[in-house]
Amino acid sequence: MDRLKDRAIQVARRVGKGAAALALHYSGARELLSTVQRRAVGGRRILILSYHRVVADFAAEQKRSLYTLNVSHDTFRQHMEVLQQSHDIVSLDDALSVLDGTRRAARDVAVVTFDDGYRDVYKHAFPILRDMRIPAVVYVPSALVGSDRRLGHDRLFAALRKMRDRGIGPVAVGVGNPGERWLIDAFEGGAGPELALERLIARHPTSGLLRVADALEDRLGLAHEKAADGELPMTWEMLREMDASGIVTGAHTAEHTVLTNQRLDDARREIAQCKAALEKGVRKPVRHFAYCNGYYSAGVAQALKAEGFVSAVTTEDMPNTPGVDPYALKRKVLWEASSAGVLGIYSKPLIACQFEDTFGMLALQKAVSGARPTNFGTSGTAEAGQGASAHG
């Protein structure tokens, strides 16, 4: 019953947002609001988009993977076509030059990024970007490149969904403490696998969550299940080939670690380890960073600057305007449902409103801050609040 209620709420929200987008788009209000905001900020806005997996068949992947990370290659191409109509799509370095005033922009500027280094970005997104001559950044966890290891959040989601499908509770699954306590808290209030995953990633250190994933897979008989090829990490050869076409490699920690849940000294070491490994693998300097889960702190930002990074991106959903901190750049996270309108299928007016930040300007949606205190103490002692994307 709870799942049906949640589904009804999701449909109602989609219909409402889709209908609003139609009215805003065809009335001309969307373009008017954009013009007003450009003038208000005294310059052009920089939109940074964040994607994860680009898949051949969204419906098929929805049944076996963390679907809120996925967008079909057809929908992704449509996104890029609409984006080219309203924005100049540039490299992140060029966008930074617009923000600091050393480069002029004739209209709003956009940057395309991908998190986590999934192999199907190479297979499905790269051909589209190459054909349309669109530059991009792929932020990858260095320790996974070229391996057959799945990311921790993919492993956890598969296990959490299996628990739900089998009707197994946090105690009955038998992972022992502290994992048992973490699971009880994550499923509090009848939360589904999606919300439970958000809570786990937001509150606990990555190393501990990987141990919970190991235990869950063992208890549920999932340890030897083979992942889909597109869910695996890219190889070094793929990254170098993409780089030759303007798709540069950025850093996303070594183990896809939420750095604000680690002691700052540990975060510094992982940042340095990640940068060194990536630069050796792609044979070029790596200058851009993406915060896992979108969470960042002043201490982590300073550590990135000390290692020679020139930018870092969050998942705070708003445009970037002149004066923004380059180590707290804002991004809009998109997936298949981001452009699903009234009828549940792709809607050009809706994605146009997304790109123009129309709903944000009307206060119909609010960006959630990714800023967290610098963690000088024991790993995982502070429970971060929820809200920013758990999959960045």
C-alpha cells in the first residue's frame, strides 16, 4: 500500500510540473524570466549538468539497477539538442574563464559532466557527444578504472531492493553491528530502498558501507551475481580515447568516498592518491574534481586547492553566476524522469524549463546545500543531513 501511495504522489508531482512547464514555455514566460535573471546577476549564467549512466534501454535497466542514475541514449540526445538551442556548450575551463571575466559569452553557457565513470557513458554518450562536437568532463573514482568492481552505491541498492522484495528486515538479514543499527535507521518509517540508500550514504563513512555491502551480498547470495557490462567502470584506454575528442577526465576520489564523512587527514590522502593515479593513467594533468554525494567542506576544498585542482563541483541545483566559488560550483543532476512530462514521456518544454532554472526562479523547487562542517574528528561521527544527490 505504501508503495502505491508513493507512486501516486510521484505521478501527481510529474503531472503538475509538466503542466506548469507547458504553460511557462508556450506563454513566453520562460524566456522572459531568463532575461530578467541574466540582468539581475549582471552577466551570463553558467549551467553545469550532471549525468551518470546513459543506457540503451531505460525500462530494462530500471528492473536491475539504481534507475535514478540512468537516462536513455535517445533522451540524452534530445537533451543535448535542446541545450544547444539555448546555450553555448563549452569546456569547463572555458566556463571558468567566463565566470572570472577573462572570457566573454554571447549567451548562457553550459557544461556537460558525468559522474562515476560508467562504461556505458563510453558506449552510449560518447558517440553522441562526438557527433555533436560537445565537450564534457567525466569524473571517475581512480581505484575502479579498468576493473570489474561495482561502485558501492550500486551494490548497496541491489541488496536493499532484494531485502524489500524478499520481505527481509534489517535485523533478520543478520549483518551484525554496526551495520544492523545503520540499516534499522535507514529503513525507519517504512523507507524504500532509494531513501534507505540516501540515508546510509549521507550518514556513514564509505569504508563502513563497503563492509555492509559485503555482508549483505553474502547473506543474500548476491556475491557472485554478474553486473551488466555498462555498470562496470571504464578502462584507461576508453578515457584516453574520449580525452582526444574533448571529453576530459576529472577526479571523483579513489573509492567514491564521501569526503566529509572522513577525517580531514584521510580525505587529504585520498585526494592526493586519486590525482596521482588518474594523471598516471590518462597521461595528462587532472585539474577538476567532483564531490561524491555533492557534500563538501571548507577543509576539503582547501585540500583540493593545495593539490592543484582548479575547480570542484557539487550537486546544488542552481545556475553559476559571476563571483561563485570555483570549489563549490553548482550542478543540475538529471536522469530519465527529469524531462518526463504530463504523459510520462519526454517533454521539450519541461527540459527547457530545467535548463533555464525556471522552477528555481519561481521558487517551485529549492536547491539543497551540500556544505558540511570540516570533519577533524573520528570518521563517521557526524550524521550529515539528507538532500543532496546520494549518487554523485
